[in-house]
Amino acid sequence: MSVPARRNVTVETLGGTIAMTREPEAKGATPSLTGANLIAAVPGLETAANITVEDFRQLPGASLTPADIVALVERISKAEADDVHGIVVTQGTDSLEETAFLADIYYRGDHPVVFTGAMRNASLPGADGPANILAAVLTAASDQARGLGVLVVLGDEIHAARHVRKMHTTSITAFASPETGPIGHVVEGTPHIHNRVQRRATVPSPTNQHPRVEVVTTSLGSDGVILDALKDTVQGLVVAAFGVGHVPASWCDRLESLATTMPVVLASRIGTGSVLTSTYAFAGSESDLLARGLIGAGTLDPFKARLLLSAHLAAGSSRAEIETAFAARL
């Protein structure tokens, strides 16, 4: 392996399938493995780097919160001062694309931070956790990965956190970056970066708890009545619209009213491609909604748009700052 000797990598574990097993009498898999258990199950890891492991959380991916990720980023930032060359985070794949993106929003350092997980728990044949941990550690120990922000490594593919998505419910090749492809691969124990992505501006640390920001999805025949209940219950809203940013005409007045009281972000429920700004002009079109005060999400899918909006609201950002942040995602 080409990783220099004595590279120090910290592994922060959050739980998830990668840390789950199924006991003989149990109905299903549950989080049970410690970080030490995970590391011990990875052949060849001892020659890849000097490993320090910390059990940061022990939760299913669906139960992690933004507060957990804020605390994690604070811990990662402190680790940089402890002669650590890179950090690996293991967690459940249910929310991995969102937690990695949120960490990327907050993380300001240049050390490689690599999220990984597993699609098969440790009790199953062909469990993918050990291979993913090894590839993640190799990437975190590599100088090539410095300065790229937060990365996601699964199946020997290296993805930028802002592009990666979980595309399948069970496949071990579930993660992909549909718009860009992976930025690199781990081949014969060596990480190769093919495309050095330009880092985006980070968001200041939260001054308040993350506010309630919800996603409302358009669907055929929906009249948008659910929007009436949101005015006094959320502090921000993301609309997962049809196509390039379209909603039924019956939604327009409701959305315009909400946009006078909170930031309302217009994203596409498709999840790939950009929301447009000026191609269509009918009621409920993208240009109509932007004229009514909505903010275009650019290329962000609704779930990552929600995290970016929530992070800015928690930091006390102005509307102009929020608009600028989303404009940078075009």
C-alpha cells in the first residue's frame, strides 16, 4: 500500500447498519458493535494507518439529528490539533447523504473527513462494512484527499458529499453521484482522485437550535391544503416541485403568502438537474414562483436544500445571505 507509514486516522462511530448484528433469537438487526469491534474486523487495517477510535453515538441513521452532526464537526475540528491526518465517520446509510452534506456545510478544515457505512449488517454473508472502512481509512490518510471537504466512500468509490445520493434501498452499490460521478476510486489500496471539486463557502456555527424546516412534495391532483397548516408551525419551507420547478396553480397564492413570513425554497422532486429561472411563465411555473418570493435551490435536491436553509436560519443569516448561498448552487 502506498499510504505513508504512521499516518494517524481517527474513526468516529455513530452506529447504523455497519455497527449492527442480529442475535439468534432477535427479530432483526440492532446496533451492538463498538468502534473497537468494527476496527478488529477489518483485515489489513493495521498497515493502513495508526487508528484511534471513538464511539461518538450508537444510533440508527434515521435517529441522528442536526445537533449530533454539529457536535461531530466540533469534535473533528478538535481532532485536527491532535496530530491527526484524517477522520473517518461510520454511520447508518439511511441518512448518510444528508449528514455528510451537513458536515460539509460546517466543516472549515483541510483534513480529509470521510463518511462511510454498510448496506449489509455484520451478521449477513458478504457484509460490506470492513471493506468500506478500509477504503475510507486509506482515503482519510491520503494527501490527495486534503482540501476537498467532506467525502463519502463506499464500494471503493470516492464521492463529494454535496453530490452523493443513496439510489437503491438494498444494493451494496446504492450510493452514486448522478450528476458528476465519483471524484475518485480506491484501487489496490491506493486512493486516486480524478476530479478535485471546488469547495463551497461554509455556514457559520449555529447560534440557535436548528429551526423546524419541512419539505412539501407536489403530486398529481394535490391542492396544497397542507400548506395552510405551516404558517405558524415552521420557520422555513422547501417545496419539492414537479420537473424544473412547477407546482399546481392552486398552490401559488398559498406559497406567496408563506414567502412573506419565512424563506420558501423551490427545489425539484426529481433530485437531479437544476431548477430553472425563466423558461416557463404560466401560473405555478418557476418564473412565476420566483416572482412571488420563492428562492431557487439551484442543483440541490429538496433534502439537501432543507439542510442548507436550516443551517443558515440557525446561524441567523439574513434573507440576502440565504439567497446568495442558494445562488452559489446553480
